Amino acid sequence: MTTLSIEGFRGIRKLEINDLKPLTVFTGDNGAGKSTCLEAAFVLHGRTNALCVFPLQVRRGMGAFSAAGPSFLGLFAGGSAAGRAVISATTRNSARLSLELTIESSPEETVLLEQRDWSLERGDFVDPTNLKDVTTRAPLCFTARRNGKIENQSELVWVFNPPKSAQLMARGGKAGRPAALLMHPSGGTPPDDEDKQRYGDLRAAGRDGEVIEFMRQIDSRIADVEFLETSQTRFFRAKLADGRSLPLGMLGGGAINAFRLGVNLAHVSDGFLAIDEVENGIYNRRLSTLFRALVNHRKRLGTQVMLATHSHEALTAIVGAASEHDPDEFAVVHLRRDEHDDVRATTIAGRDAKSSIEHGYDLR
């Protein structure tokens, strides 16, 4: 993506960002729209698969359901009942992509059920036996266009038929995951089932060495990582160069987050990776090393990376690492809200960002 345009999505009424690079860093005050820009780019990459929206809702704490279906109003600026949002971009090969999200009816405010741990890929069902006897659906419609022509249409539907079944499902669209991921590094929470699946896929393809190489930038003792599952426990284990073997979590939150970053970066090779609050769980002194590894692996894998941070130390480390490799391949986008609560963006080219930091300016 070289441009990104957002209209009516989340807290952004209208915003256009130009001169995006293979590595783009979003910064700005809390609530300026950093996470929203990452989410918009991620949804646009998954524009043919309506299910990609749901994890964003859960991540924002909006995994609540009403009688009319999931509450998707949080996707639209101001929570407008007449929900409509358009996200568009231009790619490096000059293709014009766009996704229109529309919801035709406003879900009731009464929450009948809260369910936060769905695995939509497996089509899990919810036990509706304690809920009202209603059958309803409130579709979230997707219209994806490429170069102005409709590429795909689909909808996300809440099918509710008590007492037999209740399911969130996509109708139309294309199956499978897009070559894009949105991640939020934790403060050291153990890797989950998705980490296991992605790492397992890479290991089966003989590409797990890419992950180990990335992790060794943070902890040079790591020689290998494997997943172990017994009747009583399941965990990732790190094999160290001196022959010892430890649960990955014993090496600290930095090792866990380096593992996740390495897995996700390799998983979307030639695709798109967005990382919100990239500095989480990483000791400040390790940030430069981490970002050098990220910049080098991104370049080698051909992955476009967007980062969001409000950490001065992280921003300085990112700019420094990117400048060492290729100052023309990255940019910093500073977001701010004006007196009318509209989001404004200033794109700072890599060389200018480096010069600004060297002269003591705080780009945040």
C-alpha cells in the first residue's frame, strides 16, 4: 500500500494518508487513531473475507451480542445507526482497492449474551438455551472493489434459532485467511493456539529456522523451539545452545514476544503485518536489536509492516534501525486530532525522521 483512505471507520470521520512505505510507523497521542489505521489496513487486506472483522471487535472488548446480532456499531464513526464506512488504498502496482462496510439495521442495546472466546474458523456454536425464542439476523455487508469494479460481495450474519443453534457466519466471500495479520504483543502472556498452528505450519514447511534466527537477536542462547503436548500440559519449549531445555516463558516476556513477531512475520511472507504497541514486553535496551532484526527480516521476506507506538524509546529505536538499512524504505505518520475532533496526518519521510530525532525533536 502506498496510500490509505478512511471514511466513517471507528473514530475517524475522514482521513487520507499518502506516501506509505514498506515500513510505516504510526505515532501520536492516545485516541489519535493509530490502532484504527492498522485495523483499517488489515480489514482492507481481508476485504473478501467478512470474518476478518470479528477479531477486531473482540480485541476492542466488543464481543457482545444482542437479540439482533453482534453489535458492529463500534466499526462506524460515532456509532452511527446508519452504519457505513469506506476504506481504500493504492498499491505499489497502481491497483486501487476499496472496501465498503454497511449495516442496515441497528442491533438492540439489550445484551443477552457475552461470548469472548470464539474460534470462528472451526464454526463453534453458542448454547442458546437460556436466551429468548427469536430468529433474527442483522448482516454486516462487505462490498470489495478492485480498480472500481466489484471484486467480491459477502456478509457477516448472526443466525439465531433457539433452542437449536446460534452461529456467526460469513455468506459469500472467499474462504481462507488473507495474507495479513494484526497483532498486539502482550506483556508476556504464553503463546496460544494460533501461535502453535502458525509455527507448526512453518516447521512443516522447513521455515522454522527463520523464526529461530529472529529470536536469537533477542536471546542468543536459543537454538530451537518446539511445542510439547502431554495429557496434563501443553507448552512451547526452548532448547538452548548449552543443551538445556526450558519452557519458553521461563526466558521472559521478551522471548515470547520475539517468538510471536518472528512467527507472524514469516507467516505473512510477501503479505502484510500490522503490530500495535510493538514495544510491549521488550526491555528498552533490547529495542534497537529487535527492530534491526525486524527491518532485516521484513526486507528479506518482502512483507509490508505497519507499526504503532507511543513510546519515545521505541520510536527512536525503530527510526535508527530503519535508517541503517534503507532510509527511503520507511516513514513515520504522526496523527493528531484538531479542534473539531477530526484526525489529521503528517507523513515524515525516513531521512527527515532520522534528522529530526538527531536534532532532539519528539516526533510523537
